[in-house]
Amino acid sequence: MTQLSLAALDTFDLAILEILQRDNMISQREIAQAVHLSAPAVQRRIRRLRESGVIRAEVAVLDASRLGRPLTLTVEVHLHDEHPQRTAGLRARILAEPAIQQCYGITGEADYLLVITASTMAEYEALTERLFGGDDNVRRFRTSVALTCLKVGQYVPLGDS
């Protein structure tokens, strides 16, 4: 996989990425018209962006609350020891848990920040037991329940906007 940096992307690449971030179902012909390139040129550029990892995935974004998962929770995880050998089990459990939408290793008082979706508090409690129960390296965790959602997304600003 060839790595591409922002410096390696030209204005056509950035315009294509801008369009795809907003709607990846748009046809390559429509993208070509919008960016003033031929459809084959757009196809080659998109293939290069995929192969280089600039485009990591193309997925459907689902509305969890409409699918019976109305709870969004953030969880700060505080560890005793951040050594990779001590955190390997927790990291494996986090990676294997589908209800965890995002996980960040963070600076500050906590070591990890999780974003979790759940259908009920009972389901969330069972999840925390699977993740943290019996792990003597987890000092504590603190949960916040989202009351409303102002914004969620994966949009990456590409220009001076």
C-alpha cells in the first residue's frame, strides 16, 4: 500500500474526497462532471485513494436509535499500569466488542475514552462486566450518558474551511 500525504493530493483529489465524504453513493460520472475530469480519470484517482489508505472504508451510517439502541455512553477508563503487557487483555476485549463504536487512548487523568451504544442500561452493565470485571489493571471507569446528540460524523476538513 502506497502512503499518500496531504502534500501528494492535488485539487482534483481533494474535490473528489469532499464529494465522497458527503455522499459516497454518487456515481463516478457525476463526480467527473463536478470536478471537470473524465470518468476514467476519476475512477483511477478513487482507486489510488483507496489503495493508499486515504479512503479507509465505505460504509452505511446507521441510526442506532431507530434500530433499538437509543443509548450513547462515553466511558473514561482509568488504569493502574499502561504497559502494553498489562493492557493487552483489555485492548483485545475492546476490539472484539461490537457495541464499542470508538476507542481512543488519551492524555490526562484517564487512559482510554470509549463511545458505546446500548439498548438498555442492563445491557450496558453487562458489557462493563465483560470489559472490566476481573481485570485488576482497571482502577476505575466513569460513565456519562448522552442526553442529546448535537453532532456526530466522520467528516475530515480538507481545505481552508
